[in-house]
Amino acid sequence: MTVQSPSRTRSNMNNSSRNDGSSAEETSKSRWDPPVSALVPKMKTVDLHAYFGPAEVLKGISLPIADKQVTAVIGPSGCGKSTFVRCLNRMHEVVPGARAAGRVLLDEQDIYHSDVDSVRVRRRVGMVFQKPNPFPTMSIRDNVLAGLRLNGERPDDPDSVVEKMLRRVALWDEVKDVLGRAGTGLSSGQQQRLCIARSLALEPEVLLMDEPCSALDPIATARVEELIHELRRSYTIVIVTHNMQQAARVANFTAFFYLGTLIEHDRTDVIFTRPKEQRTEDYITGRFG
Amino acid sequence: MDRRHTDREYESELELLRDRVLLMGAHVEEVLVLAMRSYNERSVSLARSTINMDSQIDQLELEIDELAIQILARRQPVASDLRFITTTLKLVTDLERIGDLGVNICERVAELGADRSQSAHDPIPRIADVAQGMVHDALDAFVAGDAVKANQVIDRDKEVDAYYASLYPELLPRMMSNPSVVFESTRLLSIGKSLERLADHATNIAEMVVFMVKGQDVRHSGTTNPGSHG
Ligand SMILES: Nc1ncnc2c1ncn2[C@@H]1O[C@H](COP(=O)(O)OP(=O)(O)OP(=O)(O)O)[C@@H](O)[C@H]1O
Ligand SMILES: [Mg+2]
């Protein structure tokens, strides 16, 4: 009368040819983000191709970037995430031999149009890098103002700009008494927030963040993520991340790239609970060979 | 075709979780089989020994809960893995209840003793057949990720409800005409109620399976051939 080991075998459970008895209907209703079909784009790429010399690293990406929302770009190393975000503010073409084709619209205007000034584009579409890179010889205060000065601007009241931007990145209370000290003397988490403040001083509309937390510890990461939640009220944010949980935490929409193509773009909760594409599923669950 | 995780340790944790659920399911089904055999044979000793099997089921439930929570905490599962683990966590509470209801049946059998006073048609076995079949098929559907089978389980719940609803009208006239069968009839009603409720729990499991599968499969139909990349 002993119980036998389970008669059902495990190989059964890994059966991929699952039997779904019902028609394909969208099951999610009450979620906090709008469906991807209702997304209002701030930017939009249309059949975007990017090349380094003869190598095509983006192979026709058409992706809307939701206005005042956070869009995460995920995918394996080398799939073109950084190249993609660098195309969004014309930084890609700065690399010798690099070029892009297709359209990148910012408020419906093609930023690659010959009339458009790339410097102006980069002001409207700011960028934060992986490694915090405050200017080493500058004070905290001057670092905040550095972007403006590089653009030849002298604000009437620089101190108020400094305070406003440092408050916006939640760094003011930590540094207000040491504004004259070198930016490089801060912790790496503080340095990254300083760099974000430097980008925000230019009053961009879109903020591109390429792995902004990869050099930060969990607490500093949490503070940057908290900041991203705040910033999304005023800015459109695109974040590249290798940290799946980070994408799940901060992004409203997630785009999965693979070998230079866009595999899937959807609401983040959809991507992380029931992605439509097998390759997305394999990647986010860690089944990528 | 192979859909394993790159991280073999994670894969083996998920496999362990699956194995434990399968084992718990096997124990629960065993309890039901033995409970109904003890009923059919009016075997008090079999009923008593079956009651003791419940502690293994409870133990497995605790083990599965702990394992699932550990995987949630340490692996942050997503997509099909997340649906599998959350389904497992919910499923085991229903499984455990099914085991308890099997024990309830055994307790009633022990009260009935060896006597069989009613010679008339016994309505219990047909309810038991359908209810046990539902438990079996709900577990099979879970194992195979089979939403069609799960939906069939859900449909059969009405059948059990109808049988149970007819139980009282069937037994009442017998009780009225022959007070000596009242004791036995109330036990039969109680066993019928247990069977009806365990069918409800099987239905719950089947509904979870539909959710678990649908999240993935609806969307994969007609896309790439699974396993052809990676
Ligand atoms: N300056 C360059 N010159 C030539 N090829 C480059 C250059 N930068 C990147 N590439 C190539 O372009 C492809 C896309 O690179 P990209 O940096 O956009 O990938 P990524 O998704 O950001 O990767 P990672 O996750 O490692 O940062 C890669 O194959 C890479 O080798
Ligand atoms: Mg990169």
C-alpha cells in the first residue's frame, strides 16, 4: 500500500507543444499602464538601420518611445542596445565610419533631416552613461553647470540652477555644504546622480540612460531607480539595462532586442509575465543557449 | 528539444519543485483510491490506516511552499517560470484540501463500520468516479500544460454537482420509511459532500492550469518553432 513514485514523468512537464484549448484573446484588463497600442510616442524610430563601416548592427528597428514614460531596452550583449540609444540623439554618427539610415522622429520631426542641427538634438535628447563621469578637475557646482557652459550658455543665476538640478536628483541635501569640492570625490552613486543633474541642466525632453546603474551598489541603484520614478513625470526616459529586475522595476514599456532586431515591445508587466515571443521568454527566463 | 535554463542549478531547483508536486499529487490520489476502497469494502482498518497517510501530504505541502518561496526570493523568476511557481503555490493548497477530504471520507467509513444496511442502489460510487477522475485529469493537465484537458475538468464539475444534488432526494425517502438507515444515510450524505467539494478543488486546479498555460501558449501559436534557437 505504499505510494509509488509519481507516474507522471517530468519530461511530460517540459512538453513544449502545449495544448491550448481557447482562442487567443488578451486576458489582461486592469493594469496600470496603457496597452502598447494606445501609447503616445515622444519619439519613434522607423525602419532604423545602423552601421559600423560595412557591419549592419541595427537591422530595421521600428519602435515608438512613449511620452513621459520609461522604456527599457534589454537584450544580450552586442545586440545593439547602445547603438540604438545613440541613434536617438545622433551620437552614433560621431564614431568614424558609423552611419544610420531610416528615420528617427522627435515630436514627429526627423532628427536626421539635413536641416536639423545635431547639437540641438543632443540638448533635447540628453544622455547618461554607464560609468559615472564627472569632469575630474571640476567642483560639484561646476559639474552641474558644465553642460550649459559647453553649450556657450551663462545662466543669470547659476547658483539657483545648481540647487534646482541637485534637488531634482535628490543630491542637494548630501552636497549643499561641499559644492566646491571635486565631483570625483563623491561616492559612485552620488557621482551618477551628479551626472544626471548635469544632463538635466540642459533641460532635455528625453533622457537616454545606458546601463546607468551597472557600476553602483544596490542602495545607490535603488536611489537612481527612485529618481527615475520621479523624473518620468517630466521626462521621457529610455534605459538600457542588463538587469532584468531593474527593467521590471522601473520601466513602463520594455523592448527586447536580439541580433540587431526588435523581437518584442510591450508593457513591462506583459513582457515579464507572458511574453508573446519564444525568444523573449528564453532570454528573460535565462534559457538562452 | 530542450528548454533548459542556462543555469543548471536553477533548472534543478525547478525540477525538484515539479517532482515534489508530482509526489504530493500521487499521495493525494492514493488517499482517494484507498478511501473509496475502504468505503466499498466497508473496511474500517483500511480507512484508519489511510487517515495516517495525511501527514505525508501535509509535510509535502510545507516542503513545496518553502521551496517555491526560496526560488522566488533567490531567482526572481519571470514569464512561464513565474506562472509555474505561483500556480504551484496555489495548487498545493487545493491538493492538500483534497487530501483532507479523502481523510474525511475515511472517518465516515470508520463510523459506518462493517455493516451495510441499505440494499438499495448506492449513489456514492458514481460521484466518486467522476470526482476522482477530475483530480486525476487536473493533475495530468498540470503536468502536460494541457488547457484542453483542464477545461474538460472544469466542465465535469457540473456533473458532480448534479449527482450531489440528487443525493438528498434519493436518500430522504429511504430515511423516512426506515429509521434504521438514518445513521448510515447521513454518513453517505457527508461522503457525497466531501466528494462534491474535492471536485471543486480539482476544478480550481484546472482553472490555474488554464491560466498557467494561456499566458504562454495563446501567444506562441503561429510564431517560431520552439527550441529552434538559443
Ligand atoms: N565603435 C564600434 N566599431 C565597430 N563595431 C562596433 C562599435 N561599437 C559597437 N560595435 C558592434 O556593434 C554591435 C552592437 O553593439 P552595441 O554596443 O550597440 O551592443 P549592446 O547591445 O549595447 O551590447 P552591451 O550589452 O555589451 O553593451 C556589436 O556587435 C558591437 O561589436
Ligand atoms: Mg551597450
